[in-house]
Amino acid sequence: MSEHGIRVSVEVVFVPEHSQPGRSVFVYFITLENHGPERAQLLERHWLIEEAGGATTEVMGEGVVGQQPILEPGETFQYNSWTHIAHPPGVMRGWYTFQNTLGERFKVEIPPFALTLPAGEPRMLN
């Protein structure tokens, strides 16, 4: 949990029906919980997506899934999105930039999570 009381939790699922050689697709489910004493608005996201072999992709932008949600104390916001990598396994990590009611901006770390193929899933080669 961040020092401002925002907790980020992540679940990730490999999606074989949308994957093909050289493109492994993963859906991730994010839950944001405001355990702090004041309202906070998510303004921006910043992702680093690392894959086997060393390739890294950086993704930045406003909000998440077209929204800049406001979380009152005790509120939760959930969303899902997706990414793909050419060479699993990979890792996603990053941070969100929030703003509190005083206009102060702060970063909340997104815990690193693995982008891996399930056991028994054939590795998709280029």
C-alpha cells in the first residue's frame, strides 16, 4: 500500500485464443483501493513491459481505459486491459500518478507481475 493509502492489486491471465507465434496475449485485472483519509484521482499511468531477451516497452498516458477515476476514502475501482509480448516470459511494472484534494500529485507503484505461459502451454516461437 502506498503512503497515501492507495492499494494496487493485479491478476493476470494468458489468453491462448488470441495468441499466435510471436504474439502472446495477456489480460490483466487491476483493483485500486483507497484506504487513505482523502479523495484521490488517478491522472496518468506509466508501464514498463520487459520480455525475455531484454526488449522493454514503455507505455504512458492519461488515466486508464479512457477514465481518470476519482476514489473517495473506502472506494474501489476495477478495470481490465491487455498487452502482448513476443518472447515470454515477461514482467510488467510501473506506477500511477494520482492527485489529492489539495492538488498535490503523488506516485503509486504498480507491483511487478509476471507474463508467463501456463505449465504445459507450448512456447510460441517466431
